[in-house]
Amino acid sequence: MSERGLRISNLRASVDGNEILKGIDLAVGPGTVHALMGPNGSGKSTLAFSVAGHPSYLVSEGSATLDGEELLGLAPDKRAKAGLFLSFQYPAAIPGVSVANFIRTARQAVHPGDLTPAKFRALIFEQLDVLDMDAAFLSRYVNDGFSGGEKKRLEMLQLAMLAPKYAILDETDSGLDIDALGAVGASIDALRKSDAGKDMGFLIITHYPRILQHVTADHVHIMLDGRIVRSGGPELANEIEREGYDGIREQVAASVG
Amino acid sequence: MSVSSETAVGGLGRAALEALLARQGEGSIDAATRFDALARFEELPVRSALRGGRNWKHDLEKLDLSGVATFDDARASAPLPALPPAAASAGVTIERFSLARNRHRDAFERRFGRAVDTRDDKFASLALAFADDGVFIDVPPGVILEQPLVIDYVAGAAALFPYTLVALGAGSKASVFERLRTLDGAPLFCGIAELLLDERAELTYTIDQRAGQTTRLLMTRRATLGADAQLHVACAELGGLHAVSRLRATALGPGGRVETVALFFSGGSQHVDIETETVHAAGNTQSATIVRSAGTGRGQGRYLGNIKILAQAHGADASLRDDALLLSKGAHIDSVPALEIAANDVRAFHGATIGAISEEELFYAQTRGIARADAERMIALGFFEPALSRFPTEALRAELRVVLEAKLAPPSSA
């Protein structure tokens, strides 16, 4: 029970009556980076939303614990307070709420009273610098009219400012140009080297291996049709690059048959 | 109860008007004009646009004003806005409305009644008949007033009929705050504001209505703009039992610009009716209308927004954006934006949305650790921001945010 890590076991979940996750087992330890790779429709984002508690995703079986605490059944904000963070593939816009106000409110919710306003300011400016963004960004409305790159940078800014124990990054690399991808990679890198981030566990969900050139994964998992079909070390990402998901699918079919 | 039984006259008929005149004289509006206006109030129907329907709780056709007292011994007149010494020496006039005609006859008669036409208007006629308080502001050409002029209208146990007349000479500039407040149990505000902008004048007119829960409001505001004049109206209707707030701005000269911003929030069993109309009567006139409304509890609201571009208004540019947020199942908001365009070479845009807070926004905020109720409040406050940010002065914006937050707070913590 008290085993550390973001531990997902036998997770089954459905959306609109269709079972998408068909028994997922996955454990992300503190300070480790796991990549979850798979083609579109394999259920990667469903896993992210189910663990984060999206109301449209119905979990029928299994568990997801964070350092021993069961997440399933908790409201999404309680899961965040337990130490979970989800970086969205398509973050919602909240017009009229400034980035600064949003992050301040969120930080206060997950780590009440732990930063003086001056320290909060210092920290957020430091992170803006890492992400190569200027202070004007803070007074813009959350994701309102943001480019794809700006949205992902804001996700990374929140990740750094909220300092969770475990972060699920859902397709953070999709739709990014080289510069934005570099900034995102540098941000994760800086975070992992910092005191606040050195024990952070990451589950990086991605379609393409290219973000793994910026962030080295300790473990790679391949997901097909709602199941994890292969797990291995970083070399598995190279195999996907060579064989494509169709190649992996054929191997899996052959081994089952 | 502060109403003296000897002086109070219930109902808004001839007897009440005679009593009012006996008590305080004609003021700036002569008796014949008042009695004519009263007759029109009694005869004219409620305009179809303001009629009930759709189970509105408050129906103007059934409005019963028979119990309303028209004066109140305890009432003090609105304090006149303080005028900076420099403005006084520049010839700016600020006068109690009732004394304006006697003391500033030429200026008053040149301005009075130029923007408001009460002939076919039931409630403006009522306001004209009983006008018993108010302020006349006359700014000479070229004079710039930096400080906002604040007019406080406070209604008590009797109805209040404020008349605000603001005239800006060519190239002058001013900012006026009209604040409507009430004492406990205030029954009615029925008033008129006339805003007259000569060419190149610039007026910021801010309406901050926070009447109590028993008060009906029937307010008619009309503005006219000369060439290249600019009018910015920001109107917050946050109080009252039933608030009817109508604004029409007419750009008479070429190059005039009108910005109209309105926000309203009906909670409990409040009903808010806002009507804005911008008339483009000359070429190259511009207007922008931004409306944000929300309803909670069993609050009801209605927004009628009209942009009228007359045939001679070549090159007119108009936009109207109206968004409504429903925060409870019992709340109801109707939104009717309209464009009437008689000219060819114009740009006109209107858009409207109505809906609840999106689940995706709520989920997103919740994944950041923000509890659902807090996320709802934050998102709802943010919803008002595009309108709120157009109000003058940070102090006022901060005050309005506090009022909005209080209305958003669930009853348990209110």
C-alpha cells in the first residue's frame, strides 16, 4: 500500500459505453521518466484523463495510487492536491482569468501558504526565463488566443510552478515547432535537475519519438488497442522509429497467435 | 418609516403631481409640460419590446405603482459633484437640476430635451412628469476635466425621479459617474439622462446601479454626438428587483464614435432588462457594443441590442458582441441583438452566445488543484472581465469585482 510511485493496475475505463482501456498496468517511480507510445486511438489520452478524473471517463475496474493513496473516486482537484499533474494535449481557454492569477490560485491550492508573494514572483520569473517567455505572458488570459506553442509552454510553466510528485504529459510535443519543442525539453530538463523536480516521476505520452531526443526516458511502453503490449528500455523507441506501429502490431499478433 | 403621512401622496396620478408642485414648485420643468407628460404616461402602452411573456416574473404591463409615494421628508437632494477650482474658473456649470433653468436659462434651454423625445415613450414621460432631483452639467468648449464628476442618487421610502443633463461643448472632455443607491425598502427609481456632445467632445459616462432588493428602476438615457465626438458608456446593473435600463446613442455628425459596455447579473428573483441602441446617422461613424450578462438563482434577464445604420451613414463601422452566462438551472436570459442597415458601404458585425460554464474549463482548473466551486467563481468572474476592463478607474473595477464575487458566492457562505 505504501509503495511509492504512480501505480496503475488493471485499469479498465470506458467512454460513452465503449471500453477503451482494457486492463492497464504501469508503475512510474519517483525520479523516473516513462514514455507511453502508441498510435492515435490506442487509448493513451484516455489513460491520462481517467487517472486525472475527467467526468466523462468511466473507470469500471482497477486502481491508480499515488505514493499509496488511491486516486480513483477522488475529485480531480483532490488528485492534484495528492501530487498529480496532467499536461493537456488541448488545454482549455479560460477567458478573463490571467495566467498569473490562475497559477497563483493553483499554487495556493496545492501548496497552501508555502511561498511568500515575493518568492512566488521570483520563481515564476525564473521559469519564464527557462521557457524563453516574457513577463507580458502573465497578464494574458489563460490559453485565450494562444498559439499551439504558447499553450504547451503554459502547461510547462504550470508544471514547474505547481511542483507535483508525478506528471502525465499528454502529447506535449504534438503541434510544436522545433523552437517550442526545444523550450519544452529544456524546461523538463531544468525541472529534473532542480530540488523541486529531482524526485518527480514523469509519464510522457507521445505518438512520435522526437520528444525523447530532448528528454531521456528510462522506460518505454507501447500501447495498442487499450493494452500495453511491449515494455522495455529507451531502445524500444528506436524500434518504433524503424518498424512503425504496424510492425509492432504484427509482432504482437504473431506472438499471440 | 420616514414618510410623513401628511405629505406623502400615494400613486403616480394628478393628485400626486399637484402635491409635488405645491411642495417644491415647477423647478426646471413647467407644470403644463409635466401634466402633458403624465397624460402620456397614463395613455401610452408599454412598447412591445418591453412586454412580458416567457413567464417573466415582472411584467411592465401589470406594473402597479399605486402604492408608491412621491416624496419623502427624510430625503436629501443628491449632493452636487465637487468641482475643481480650475474647472469653476473655466466656466463649467454644475447645478441642481431644479434650479438650472432659473439660474442658467440660456444654457439650460439650449440643451434641455434635445436628446430625449418623450412623446411616444411611456416611462420617459413618467420620469419627465415627476422629475424632482437631478444635476445639470455644462462644460464650455475646449475645457478638459480630468477628475470624474460623481453624482449620487439615493432613493429612500419614496420614489426618486432623477434628471441628469450633461452638455459638453466642442472639444471639451469630461467623465461622469452616475451612482444609484437605495435605503431599505426604496420602491422606485424613474429617471432620465440626456447626454449632449458637441463636435470633438469626449464623454465617459459610467452607470453604477446597486439598488436594493425592493427597488424597481425605469431609466431612460439618450445621447447625441456631433462630428468626431466620442462617447464611452459603461453601465453596471447589479441591483434592484426589476431594473429597466435603456440607452440610445445617436451619432449625428460624421466621425462620431460610441462605445457601449454593459454588464448585468441577475440573482435571486431579480429581473434586469437592458436595451441599447446605437444610431449611425452620419458617415464614418463607429460604434462598439460589448455586453456581458449572467443569471443565477431564479434571476431573469433580457438584452435587446440594436444597431441602426441610416442610409446617409456611408463608411459606418459597427460591432455588437453579447455573451450571457447561465449559472443555475432556474436562471433565464434572453438576448436579442439586431442590425438595421440602410446604407451599402458599411461594416457591421454582431455575435451572441449563451450557455453555462464549460465542463472542459472546470476540469482543466480542477486538475490544477482548484476546487470546483472556486473554479466556477473564478471562471464566472473572468467571464465579466472583457466588459469590466472597459470601466474607468481601477478602484471602481475592484469594487465591482467584489460585488460580483458576493453575488457568485453560494448562499451557505454569503
